[in-house]
Amino acid sequence: MISFTENTVESADLTKLPIRMQNGALRTLNKLKVKANSVLSDEEKVMLALEVAMSLKLEDVGPIGGRLICCETFEDWLSTFIKHIEILGFQKKFIQFNQNKYSLEIDVKEDIKCQTEAIFNFGLFLRLLKYSFGEHLPLITFHIPSYFDQRVLTALSELNVSCKHYQSTNIMFQTNEKTLSIRLPDANKKAARVFEKDIQRAISISTSEGSLVAEAIHVIKTFTPPSDVNQTKVARQLCVSERTLVRRLQKEGTNFRAIFNEVRNAQALSLLFQGESIEFISAHQGFSERATFERAFKKWQGMTPVAMQSRFARLNNEIALSDIIDTDQIPNLPGVASRLLSMIREDKVHINELIALVEQDPILVAKILSIANSGAFGYLKADNIKNAILTILGTQKLQALVLSLVSASAFTVDEECFNYGLFWHRSLCIANYAVTINNTINPLFLQQNDTAYLSGLLHNIGHLVIASCLPKGHKQIALEGNKELSFEQLIGIQSLRLGINTLEASAFLAKLWRLPLATTDVLVTISMNKSATSDTTEKIVNVLKKACLLYSAIERSNNQQQLDGANVKFSANTIGYIANKINLSTDLVDKCCCEFQKMKNYVKSTF
């Protein structure tokens, strides 16, 4: 559906694309003009077409994108795709099915124009698949005609798409019952019905079938916000009397209020998927206040809008982090931390030098002593840094605490919408959990406890980065989340709205400040959700993931008990359930539950 009339980016022919998709493709081509060669080779045209297809946003494909995301299974997804294939600009025979074998009927020949159109169509198919499944694509291998350059296969493999060359003129893939039955991560029948209805209305309008309902919906969509529209205004726009409008809508089995709500619901879901704030959506939809919209949405979808939005992190626009946060916005690494890192890199951390360095900052000394004397370390008592090192912390834990405390102090945030207590509770708990878990599951790798501890302390420092560098977006999420968001949901909604999440910002900061390499590797791997580059890093990544899961499970149980008005006490059943879910011993989980409560009391009085 995209081709080039000449050997330049400017000569791209987008006329075969639907209008909405043309705008999205043009947006990407304008960005690529800067870095593309002035004269394109045939191979570069093919690669450019693939890049344009894979950069299209959800709003570029219209309601069919939302409809596919809400499908129940992969089989349902393929059926829906085939059903609405022409809306996307594909020919009806684009995909064929025969005995579990799907063939994308793209007649690929040696002609470069044909190859360019074919790879764009395939790229769009993959883009919709990735939007719907995220990183958990069905395990299928695409057979690609050997006409395509090896660079195409390399580019597709970087997108986690399994492909190999094949002696055929079509792109093919095979499925089985197990593959077809895979459930989509965000199957949603209610939302699917909304998008399906929106698609059918769009078809009715485009085919001019004379449905007054379709025409009325088209008119309602022209009003922004929709609350500005009423029955009288729509009748006037359609050049009929209000009584005639009522009568004809009744004849088609509906009424004005029903179609008005239909439009509003579809628009609300689309805006949520696009990452707009709840404040903006409620105002756009004409609600007097956000709370009213949130109640209406929860009644309709069974969950709050912010909870639904948090599930769609994969729909973010994949903007480069450097375009979101400028390195000039990041403060320099504080002097104490900088000198400590130099000592660590040179392997010259002598206990007396470490004590002298820490004691330069009385506030830092007070915080370290309060942590050392807290319940997290058994309420042991140390009255100075030397005693804290010798009897409680050790040099490695002290180094980790100094780095995290000093690093966090470098950022200025709005304390009205940043919960320091929760931030430090999570950091300190997960650091301790990571060491406890590593001792249990990796008894031969106890030398990695220091990396596990520091990684736990710093895994969420990106939350401070976002609050400091993106204050408006952070505040909006904090106010709209209203404490209902779990850490996992927060990560999702940050990705969708801001283009960066806490884990990614933590990794970004670790690389920028050149924090210890082992810890940086762990934070980067966690943020990318991919396999580690070494076995050692992989072990600590798995430990940190378990620590995070354990913290989230304990936190959920704690919050539910508080909601029920009960005194927080973790029963044997609760501990057993958590242990079974995360594959840890009940003794370990019991110990961590007690630590959760002790740390809660500590941070309440300290941070």
C-alpha cells in the first residue's frame, strides 16, 4: 500500500492508504527525511516501508485497532482481522486460511515496487499483532520469500518476530489448536462490543446505506465536546424536524440518548488507549467533574479508567528516552556519591576513608544510623558510623545506602504528590527481600548479595527522576491514581502517557551517572524485560523480580485488610498463598511479611 515513484523519501506514494493511515505514515516519513539518504537504493525503500508500517500508532488505524486488542483469543483475533480487512486498505484476499495454514496473499516478485508494498502490508499486520499481544506474541514462524534481503529478516528478528526464508511468492505461517486458543492479555467483551459497533457505523456511513442512525452518529462526532450536542442540533444538521428524527430513530430500534452514549463510550476508550489523562477525557466527554466520569466508567466497564489505562503500556508511542528527558534536566551526581564511586572503581574502599567520607554530611549520618538501628536489622544499636559498619551493616551495605540516599537527595520534587514514605518503604524492603531470596535460591552466589541489595535500593529511583523532570505528567498520574495504582499499574500508565516508566528512568540514570556496572546491567535488563547478557546478571534479575512480586503480593494483602477495617495481620493461609504463587518457602514469606510491617512503622517516623 506504499510505494515510491522515484528514488527519494519525498516520492513515497501513500494514496492507496486510508486517509487516517496516510497522516500517520506521512508523520513518520517527515521524521525519516532527516536521516535517510538523498537517493534511496531498492533495499532502502523496502526497509523504509517496513519502518513506516511498524511506527503507525493505534489511532492511525481507527476503531479496528481497539477492536483487535479486545479480542478473546488468537483465533478470534484472526477472524476479526479477516472480517474487517478492507477497512485497513487490504484486499479481501490478503489473508487466506486452509487447514491451520495461513497465507498472506502478497504476490511478491523481484519487482521492487511489489516488494515495497508487500513488506508494508506485512509490517502493518505485525504492528497490529504487537499492539494486541505486546511482547507475548504467539509462537509462530513466518516464512518469507527469498526475494527479500537478509536485512529484512534481521530487522524483524529485532522486533522479536521469528522469520526465515522460504521458496515461495507468498508470506506464510502455520498455526495449531494450541496457538489459536492463546488468550490475549487484555480480552474485554464489553469494550469489543463498543468498537465493533463503531466499526459498523463507520461502514454504514462510508457505503451510504441511508441509515439515519449512522448519519446522526456522524453529526454527533463533529461536536467537541460531545456535551455541546443535543437532539435539536442534530435534527437541524440533518435537515429534519426533531419529531421526524425521534420517529426514524425509533424505527431503527434506538433513540438519541442511546446513540449519544454509543459515541461517547467509543471516544472515551479510544482516548484512554491513546494515553490521554482522565482529566482531559472527562472534560472532552462533557462530564462536569472527573469523579462523575470515573463512576460512570466503572459502572460501564467494571473498573476505573485509570486501572484500565494502566494495562495498555504497549500502546505507547515508543519515543526515544532522550526525546522525553533531556540529560541537562538530570542533576549532577552529588559529591559524596561521586567520590564513593571513584573509590569503588579503584577498589580502594578503606573503612576509615569511608567513615570520613560519610561523616562529612551530618544529615546522611543520621539517616544511615536510623536505618541501621531500625527493625530491618533487628533493632541493634549503633551510636556512630564505625559501629554501624562493624556490628550491623558492613562496608558493602553502607556503600549501597550512601549511594541511594545521596542520589535520591539530588532531586527536587513536589512533595504534595510524591510519597517519600512509600518510595523508601518499597526500596528498603525490596533490597532486603532480594538478599534474603538470593541466600535461599542461589546459595553458591552469595557474593552477589551486594549487587542484589544495591539493585533493590535503586530499582525505583526512576520514580524521582520522572517526578523531577516530568512534574506535570507525574502529578496528573499521582492525583488520578489516588493510591489505587499498584507499582505494576503505575509502570503501565507511565509508559502509555509519558513514554517512559520508573524502571526505564532508573536504568537511564544508572547509565548516565555511571553507577556500579553490575547494578546498572541488572536495572537495564529489568527495564527492557529481556534476557540478561550474562548468567550472573540473569540470576540477580530473577531474584529482584521475585522480590518485587513478593512485595506487591504482601502490599495487596495489607491494603485489602486496611480497606476492610481490620488490624493488619498476615494469616497462615495468606502466607501460604503468597509462597505458593511466587514459589518461595512459607518461612521466608512470613519473615518478609513481618519486615514489611516493621519497615512501615520505621519510614512513617523517618521519611
